[in-house]
Amino acid sequence: MAKGRYTQVFDRFWDDENIVLLSNDSKLLYLYIMSCRHGNAAGVFILPKPYIQDDLRWGRFIVWIF
């Protein structure tokens, strides 16, 4: 089994006034960016959009705004 690292997500995440307003897809993307294996502790990412689409199993129909 591959070894991974732990990422802490506080339970208050779900009650945050900014998070509550997000769509479910946006919440999933937020959690993904916080915890995906493509970043490191310094916050440096190699994260092309196809990586996100594949990991989250999102099709290419998703409109990217960034």
C-alpha cells in the first residue's frame, strides 16, 4: 500500500460563512486543493487542470474560471 501524508481539515470548515455559500463542487475542489498529493507543505503545486479532472472524475465539461 502506498504511503501518504495527513492533512488536517478543521470541523469548523463546514460552518465557515464563506464555505457555506459555495456550491458542492466548489467545496469539493477547495478540499481537494487542500489535501491532494500534487502539492507540498510549502504550498507549491504542479496541478494541471487534467490532474484535477481525473482525480475528481470530472468530465471536460466543467467550466474553469481560473
